[in-house]
Amino acid sequence: MKVVINKRYGGFGLSKAGMEFMGLEWDGYGHCSELSRQNPKLIECVEKLGSKANGGFADLTIVEIPDGVEYTVEEHDGMEWIAEKHRTWG
């Protein structure tokens, strides 16, 4: 399964061209946190536009993980990675 993440400090976001490709209204920033990272149109956007899909503080990358894996997108200062969901206790 393909998942889009941001590999740069700053945060996930789309460029104006990326927002237009997705059919979303440009908000001046490229915020689109409501999008599923597995969204087929988002994956197509990153594949077709490449770096032109990146928002001002983003380097969007497609990561492939095994089908059926329950995952979460983790981040530190906007740089993201995928972690398999598991149980934790505190």
C-alpha cells in the first residue's frame, strides 16, 4: 500500500499546483490535514507533479508498506515517518 509522508522539517502541505490537482481551494498555505495519506488522488498528485506538489515546508514522498498493516504517521517538527500501530501502556 502507498502512503504519502513529508520528509522535511516544517510540515506536510501541498503547493498551489498540488491543491489545484486535488480539486481543493488554495488557502495560501497548502493545509490539507483532512486528506487520507492513502488517498489515491493524493498519491497520483505526488507521482505526477513530483517536487511541484510540495508545499513551502514539505518534501512529499511515497512510502510503500505491506497491505493490511495498521499504521500511524508519526512526526517530529513536521518530519514524518510511518510506524506500525501496536499497544502501549503508560
